[in-house]
Amino acid sequence: GFSTQPNSFGDRGDISPFEVRKRLYCLSTRLLRDRMSKDTHALGLEESWGWGMIQPDATSVIIRDKRSKAYQLLTVGDARVVTDLCTDSWQGENSTILPLGSADRKSIVDTGDNWTLSDLDVAAFSYAPVPYTLERVIVGKGGGEVNNKSSRVAGTTTYLVDNRATVESIPTPKEKESGQEDWSLVKNQIFLGLLGSAVRPRKEIEPAIEVWDTAGVRFVYFSPRNMRTHRSLKYME
């Protein structure tokens, strides 16, 4: 992994040469309808905190490598949304890039669904080098660099809704043009893979519960998330 401790690259360790220049949020109205139709009784406390708020289904970040001056777009999000943004896929076993076909897309989405049913938090990843012709969308038509010494996100926050670009306020014709260009940035990406992660209790929890049980103390865990997420802890009760 990356080290964030100061080293020869800079104060932020291995990520020092990279700076965030733009962030885009992709939303799917179909997935939004699914979330809004979910029974509120099935929501955990953590999920209910974000109820009614806009939650992106995929987040894309454009970073600039200070060494090569090149721009890269990195995306993480729901497999159904990410695969729609990709035209190719990375084949790690032989380090090649091949077209992402319909069968591949179905396999990715099905795998993500199966992992979700197995109580895993699933995220899909993709990336794309930003073409030189689109760099002006990031640095501006004048070609000037954005001052980003603190690595903050520059520019207006843009939401891309089902291939329709929108901005936070009522868009002007200039903003509409910019939004369409932002959408062109996130298309034609290269699919990297899926990641499934699970919430697991720390190794010292199980023997501690056994000690409490021997002492006649019943262990009860109150989770801010839904019951399925913490099933492993529930089985220890």
C-alpha cells in the first residue's frame, strides 16, 4: 500500500506527487428509486442518517502527477454504474487491456450481487488517462494552472445524472457546456476490478465474550448498522 509518512517524495509520503484537481459524482436515477423504495424498517441507524440525502453511486477523482504533468481519472462506486462508464477491462494475469463485452459486464454485476448477499461491502474500480484534448476542462480554456497547494478539490462540484450533467445551481449556457464536457471525462474508462470487504470483530473479542459468558455476563451488541452487516458478532452472543 501507500505510505503517508514523510519520505523522499514529500511531506505526504508516496502520494506527495499527486494532487486532486477535480471531483465528479455520478448518480443513477434507477438506483436512487430502489433506495427510496426500501422499507425504512430495514434501514440501520447508519443508513438512516443519510436518508433523503444525495448519495453518489460512483465518484470520480482527477489527479495530476506533478512529475509527468499527466492527468489520471480514478473511479470507485457501484458495479452497475462503473461498468456503464467502461469500454475496456484490465487483464491482470497477462497485463493487457481488452474490450469489456456484455457477458463480462453481466458477470461483474452478478459477482457484485452475490458478494452483497454474502454480507460484503462491494466496490468497483476503474481508471482512465485523461486525453490531452480534454485537459482544458480541468485547467481551463486559458490553459492556466489551478492553485491547489493544499490538494483541495478545485472548481464547481458537478453531478452527472444518467448521462445528464447538472451543477449545484441553475446552470448558465456556459455551465451547461462545462457539464457536458465533464461527462465526456468519465466515459470510456478501463475497468480494474471488484473489492469485497467485510466487518469482522477483532481477534480479542471472541475470547473476551467467552470470559464474560463464564462469569455470567451476557454480551449484547447494539449496532448502528443493520443486522446483516454484523451477523458475525451476532453469532458470538
